[in-house]
Amino acid sequence: MLQRAKSSIEYATDYEYVDSFVEAGVTYDYRLADVDFFGKVTYHATRSVAVTRTPVTVKIDQFTVLDAYPNPFNPSTTIRYLIPESDNTVKVTIYDISGKLINSLLNQ
């Protein structure tokens, strides 16, 4: 879940929270509160997130790319992949349908 908020600073800040204890078929409510330099608390709107897939928690034997969601995607999508513990390097690159390199997202 990604929330954009504005507080005591003059620019917007992105905050991210990953809830590792969710279950498929359940809707969760999250709410961000920020505290300014004077101690004033501002609560932001509650966001509901419906979990449609169970997170993967098993030991992975081989590199696996899961379905992208949504697909087709425009302008964004989520691409989930599983990496065995023995692998050290991951490179994620995006190509268009003709094979032209569009973007290199990860190489580490």
C-alpha cells in the first residue's frame, strides 16, 4: 500500500507499509497518521485493501515469475517473482512485444 501525504515539510512524501500477515479473501483497513514538528497529529482517510491472493510463504526451489496484475496493464502493473535462496543476482528488464528493451528495473 502506498500513501502520499503532506506534513510539516513543503513537499509530498511517499510512505510504504508492507503487511506480511494478510490472508486471501479478507479486506483490511489502513489509516496513516502523521505528527508535525509541534506534536499535532493529522489522521488521513482510511484505505481498504481487499487481498485476492495468499502471499507465498513456502521455500522456493527455482526462479518463478507469477502472473502480472492487472494484465494488460497501462500505466502500471505488479509483477511478482520468487527467487531461490541460492541465487545471488536478479535482473528485471521490460521488453515490448517486438523485443525492444523498454526499461531495466533491477540489476543486483
